[in-house]
Amino acid sequence: MASNIEEFLAQDERKDLLRLLTAGSVDDGKSTLIGRLLFDSKRLYEDQLQALERDSKRCGNAGDHIDYALLCDGLKAEREQGITIDVAYRYFSTNRRKFIIADTPGHEQYTRNMITGGSTANLAIILVDARQGVVVQTRRHTFLVSLLGIRHVVLAVNKMDLVGFDRGRFETIVSEYRGFVESLGISDLQCIPLSALDGDNVVERSARTPWYEGPALLEFLETVSIDQDINMADFRFPVQYVLRPNADFRGFGGKIASGVIARGDEVKALPSGKSSRIKRIVTYDGDLERAFAPQSVTLVLEDEIDLSRGEMLVRAEDEPHVGHNIRAMMVWMDVEAMDRGKSFFLKQTTNTTRAHIRGVQYKVNVNTMERSAAEVLSLNEIGLVDLSVTSSIIFDPYAENRATGAFILIDPVSNFTSAVGMIVGAGDTADNSHAASQSLTVNLSQLGIGAEHYDAVERACRYLREQGVDVVCTQK
């Protein structure tokens, strides 16, 4: 018995994790699909089933059926209106994989909630009502999915029972949707006809769709490959914390954002540019010879290099961008419209700095994909924006590295997340007044500062960086 338990725990630990979201228009059956998936895969406890049956009779919207949507829609307002308002997360596992599902709202006014749920997802399930076909919200959410860099998409044509499982209707919807996603760069698309309420093609293949030769939804979710979703080519290690338990140990703790590192590899500290080699890769379970994303480790260097939170270790021959200006696709999430005169906190990886919005190149009408000129962005609007930061940030384009290409803007007064951004590349350097006005270079030799005072000067420079001043210390 003990041996079987240990084997089970070991097997469970080796399972990989798939994060996914459901999206689509209102009443397309997103919550119902997740509830049915949990129910048919036997992942509900008896007390949950009893509560579900009781709530279905009291406030359900599925007639004589069990209302599986109630497993996700827990807010009183959601149950009263039969809609999803806030993001609901559900965890379950099968014998092959672990899952975290984000049930996101379908209303246009809750676009920011959908962005929140999709920010960490590997796969998106876009639901379409077989009676309605591809509608505005279908296109809207598909565009947002492509914007978030989600590579795997399932088009779930739901409520096929209401159109008599008509193959022609299914193929018409699929053809129209494929034509739309061609321009969005979504390469992995799986189309599945299903009925979330009755369970057709949710966990097992349905006899009512003999013309469909593809996998059931759960079968596809268990087998879709996500190994290539994490960038394993570019090593990026944002320093989260400096560990100094005693005089004999100095390590840099954090989570490997991307890439692979091995003991003895040469690394470069940014933005200082100083180089060293990996002496040890320390974990709670002992030292490693090699580590990779997304492991959390402590790296010990052969040389004493001054590193602090917000800085980054990279491979010497593979450096990211470092600069004060960035251009990014940004989703505005604040109820107050963008104020270009305001200073924000920009948080990217473990780094936080001051940022100013220099201009909006254009905003995107996500319903028609048209671009139009704009001075500012309002709630749920998306646009290409130029920003400048007071302290240089280390980044990759979001399309190449989601971990180092994403950021959020925080209102310094309300502490509210004003916007989320996906970096496209370096911004225009024509207007760098915000960064340049607070930039300082300290030449230690010219100032006559001896080596014995370097540590004190570096501590002072670090304090200035925390206050938003870009300080560079040189010894020549």
C-alpha cells in the first residue's frame, strides 16, 4: 500500500500543467462547459454534487437539467443574471495532466477580466453558439487571445443539439472562423462540435456526431503539446532577492524566466554589464548541475558582483534589449481615461520603475480590426503606445519571450492596475525628456574616489535608482 501511494505521488508530481481559459460571447455556454468537464471526468466530490443539484433547482437556468454553470458562477449577481462577471479559476487533474481553467466573462465591458484570465494561459477555448455562428465577441476574444500570445486555440461549436448536430452548419462556422484567424498568426487550431449541456464530445466521443473524426475536448486537452511554449533558447534570470545568510554565502534567488543554465556557464549581469560564471545552482533539495525555466533557484557566482532586485542575469552572447524607451500594445484597464501627464509605476519581471506615456500611435477597433488615430485610451481600449521610463529596463519583444516582454502600469495614488502591456520593441528615442532629465553618470576616477569607497558609492547609487534616477557608475 505504501509503495503504491509513493508511486502515485511520484507520478502525480511528474504531470505537467496546462493553463487554459474559456472565452466567447454571452450565453455561449462557457461556464456550463467547464462544469460538464468537471462532472464527466469524475472530479467532483459528493458534497459538491449535492450542492449543485440543490442550487440547480433553486436558481438554475437549465430547466430540468443540472445547471453545471453554477460550479463556476458563484457570485450572487452571476447566478441571478445567468452570466459570468468575474474570472473564476478551477483546478482538476486526470491521469495524464493537471489543469487550471479560467472561466472568463463574455461581456465587452469585462474585457479587462478576460485579459487577466488569459495572461498566463497556454490554450484558449473559444465557444460559439451553433445557432448564432461567429459573432462580434468571437472575433473580439480571438484577437485578444492572439494579442496575449496564446498559441493553441480550440473552436468549440457549442449547442449542436439545438441544430440537430448538422454537419453542414458546423463546417460553415469552421470555414468562416479559419478565414478570420489566418491574419492573426494562430497556428494550432482544433475545431470540435459539442453540446456542453448534454456532454457530447466533452469527455468522450459522441455517437450523435459520427461524421466528426477528431478528438473529444478532454482528449485534446490531455495531449496538446505545450513544451515549445516556453522560450528555452534565451536565458533570462530576473533577480528577486539577494540571499546572504552568513559571510560565506551570497546567492541570487529568483525564478528562471526562460532558457537553460548549467554550472560553469558564463553569464552577464545587466544593466551593469559585468561578467562571471555560475559556481553553484542551489535548491532546497540540493545543488543542481543544470536548471531551466520555470524553476526557482538560487545562483551563486564565482565573482563578487553587485546585483539587486530588478536586475537580470543573462548569457554573455545572448543579451536582451536595455533602454529607456519602449513601444507596446497596451490594454487600458482603469475606469479613468489615460492621463498622459501622470507618472505611473511600471512593473516588469521583478523590476519597478517610474514611467510616462509619451504618445499613442493608434488604437485598435477589436470588432473590425481597424486602426484609428487616438490621443488617449479609455477603459478596455487597446492601442500601440510609446512609453519612457526613468530607470532602464531589460526586455525582449513579447512575441519572443512572454516573461520579459510583459508589464503592468500601476497608478501611484490608487495603487490600481491602470494597464497591461505587451512590448513590441524599443520605442522612438526622439523624445526622451523624462528619462534624460533624471539620468546621471558617476565617473569614480575623475572624482578622485578611491577603490576603498566604491561600495559606499554604489550603495548611494542604488538608493538613487530606487528613487527613479538612472545612475551609471564607471571606474574609468
